[in-house]
Amino acid sequence: MMKNPPHPGEIIGEDVIGELGLSVAEAAARLGVSRVTLSRVIHGHSGVSPNLAIRLERSGVSTARAWMAMQTAYDLARELEDKSHDVQPLVVA
């Protein structure tokens, strides 16, 4: 069973903004996004978009690919937990 990865916003909030001693408003201003947008990501209400991933990379925080990989891993883990997918085989043996 796959261990559930953290939401990338949790990493942004704790390991980036928290470690740098920035407020959400300060970090948002430096990244060129609204405080509300960044807050929604940090609290797990929104995912890291390609746009935000690029902004994080350009601000010196990891790479856009790494942020997108974290978001994809999180999204995939959530979907794998969802048992409601009603799928029929495409190929019948």
C-alpha cells in the first residue's frame, strides 16, 4: 500500500515560508500571487499549479518539476484511495 504523501502546500507552509520566517502575505507578494491563493495552497484547499511551481522555482525554492511531481503524487494517492471508480475492462481476454 502506498504511503500517503503530504500535500505540497504543507511543505511550502512549514519548510519554506516557516523556515524563512516570512508571513503568508510577504511570501505571496514575493512570489507575485495573492495572499488568498497562497493561503489556499498552504492549507490544502488548492493544489500547486504549474504557474505557482514556476514561481517557486524562480524564487529559488526547488524546481517546478519537483513541485509538480509532489502535487501529482498527492493527487494520485488520493484517487487511489477512492474506491468509487466504476471501470470496465477495455480488453476482454
